[in-house]
Amino acid sequence: MNININVKNYVLLPREQQLLDKKLAFLEKILQNSKGNPSLDIDIEELSKITNNGERFKVSATFTFFDSVIHMEEMNHNLKTALDALFDDLKVQIVKRIKKYKSIKGRTAYKTKYAFLNKFLFRHKQNNKYTDDIM
């Protein structure tokens, strides 16, 4: 897994770096058996102007996985809560994509597994027309 971390207008404290490493280790644990080469780009920025809602930090992540891209953005007054919210949302989206990929893969494997048996037993799909039910 390729991980790129970009920090702008801010220097990460050691405890924030530990929190980030802990979150990244959890993501790597989820993705350890995945095929391909997933990549994660994290941008941490301290805004020069505080927004009207008091948001001071902007954290964004772009995750490339199974030929799809997941982009998340969080803004908060505290960096720790922004990172927590970002990684929670990212984890949910990644698990959804993994389940979707595995279910599609499983469905096609099931179809090909029993396709030979259906041909061998001369089973054919019955095409019912909607007019058959009426008459």
C-alpha cells in the first residue's frame, strides 16, 4: 500500500503522528490481503483563516482501490477529531467496496460453477412471457 502524507502550514506533534500511524496501521490490516496496489494520499492543512463555524484544520484523503477512487474531506477545530471522523468514514467506504467486489466475484463464480451442471442435465431457463399469466 502506497501512503503519501502532505502537511501544509502545520508541524505534526509526536502524539498526532502516533495517532496517524495507528489509523494507517488499521487500514493496512484491513487491506493486507487485497490484490493490486492500493494508494492513499492524505493532506493535512491548517487554514490561514478560521471559518465561520470555527473550523481550523482541513484533512482530506484520496484512496485508489479496485479501479475506483474514494475522496473524503473533513474540517474541524481539532486535528484529532478531524482525523477520527475522516478515518471512520474512509473505513466504512472501503469495507463497502470490498464487500461489493467480493459479492460480484462470488456471483460470477457461482454461475460458472453450475453452468456445466445445467447443460449436463439439460436445464434451460424458462422464458415466461407476461402474457402467459394473463391467459
